[in-house]
Amino acid sequence: MRYIILFFLIIFTSCNNSDNLVLIINSGKAQGTFFHIQYLSKNARDYSFEIDSIFLKIDSSLSIYKDYSLISSLNNGKMIEMDSLFKKVFYMSKDVYNETNGSFDCTIYPLVKEWGFYNFSFDDSLVIDSLKIDKLLDNIGFSKVNFKGDSLKLIDKMQLDFNAIAQGYTVDIIGGFLQKKGCTDFLIEVGGELLAKGRNADGEIWSIGVDKPTDTINYADRFQFILNLDDKAIATSGSYRKFFTINQTKYSHTISPFTGFPCSNRLLSVSVIHSSCALADAYATAFMVMGVKKIKEFIINKPEIEVYLVYTDKNNNWKTYVSPNLKNRIRN
């Protein structure tokens, strides 16, 4: 589960049964969140059992909530042999860490725990010790992770947390599975991370509504934007829904690996469109740390990354930035 709970509305219509294609919808709970998957399947073949198996396999490698997982063993001080899932996420995380100069850092788990972000029981009684935060920062930094071949063991007091990339990666894995089964038209959503391929049941491009970054949902005026998502993934991160308050100060759920404290900038939300849902997921988290100016500089030479930013100016007025390639996808 990400630090930010993401909210999307999936806009879809009824099924067209032409060419023996039937719309199958699988939904449920996994990885501490909900998933919704729909795909046009030949002869109504339902792949829910196989999809459930994918979730279980990923959990056994990457879930910090499962005591038996590889990452839990690693975080408990054991040496592990990375399996193919762990290895892929590990190296993707390392690449994004390097690309973003440390803004995306999967070693912040000790900070996340110190802030109690996975407890979901925040109140004014939470006391944050700045000296303890500074001490924890001594063991933060993906560059400090040493490995030999497929073997990995962390230094004392260091722990990994792939929650800011694992759900996006799960979406990619399920998408790859469906394509191998001959499904070319599908929409996959896990915890707010989405991947769309092909067309919906009416033969139209999938349409996705992204919520305005407000504390509550106004159903009469809900969406910040609606876009056509064609063979792309989208992930959104923000400070607007999942936060807690101490002494009347709001704290978001995105930790800065540089300060050890929740990010403090004018960004309200960041939506990232990319061919890889895992990378969209990771970049969205990194961009919340980086802020508007650094994001714009970062994507100049990266046409594969499209962004929609919502932020406030010095007078607290809402502003938006839409990367050039994304403008053609937006419907409203």
C-alpha cells in the first residue's frame, strides 16, 4: 500500500459480446487495498484464480505485512536470495533512486514506522522526537544497500519498504499475464494504480477520472481532469486525503528521505502517466518529494513521462501544470 491512498473513478460501459468476447470483471481485496480488473475475454474465460495466485506470489516476496515474505526476512536481519520478483523491483527502485538523486528511496521504512504511518490511528498524542529522526537518517539511503549476486543482507537498523512501487509492479505483472492469455483489451486497478490496454467493451478508449485534491469528495464537481488512457499507466500521489494532524498541523504521508519529516511543499497532487505502472508509481512518490520546479526540470529530457501537477502559489491559489504530451489525452 502506498503512503497516499489514491482515488480514481473508472468510467466504463456495458459489454459487447461480438466475436465471442465477454467483459469479465474481477474485484476484491489484496495487498491491504482493493483491486478492480476488467478485461474482454474470449469465450468468457475468467482468470480470477490465476490473478489471485499472482497476488499471493508477489506478497510472498514483497509484502512487509507478511511475516513469511522475503522482504520481512530481510528486514529482520536475515540474508536472502532475491527471487525474480524481488530482483526486478529492487533494481527498478535503485534506478529511480539514482535518477531522482535520492528523492525515491525505499530505505525510509524505519522513518515510516516512527511516524506511525501504517497504524492508521493518529492523534495529537503522537510525539515526534527530532533527535531520533536525525539518528534514523544515519541508516537511510539506497546507496548504502550492499548485495553480492542475488544475495542481499542489510546493515544493522536498515530496512526496505517497496510499497511505493510494488502495487504498480503488481498491475504490470497482471497486465503481462492477461496479454499472454490473448487479452488485448483490459483495465487493471490496484490501490489506485491503473494500466489500460486496448479498448473497452464499446470499442472506445478507456476513460479515467482523477479526483480533485480536496479533503473530501464533492460528487457534483469531483474530477480535476478526465483523460483517455490508451496503452498507458497512471499513478497519482498527493497530500490531500491521507494525512494526520498534530497540534493543528497537517502532515502528509510522503516522507522526505532528506529531512526524515513529511514533505513540505506546495504540491497538492501529482499524476504520472507512463508505459510502466511500476515506474509511474515510483515517480509519483519521488515527485511529491521534489516539488514543482524540480519536476519540470526532471521531465524536460524524458518524453516518456507525462505529468499533471496541482499546486498552490504563494497566495494559496490553485495552479496546474500539464506536460505537453498529456494535453492531447485530457477530455475536459
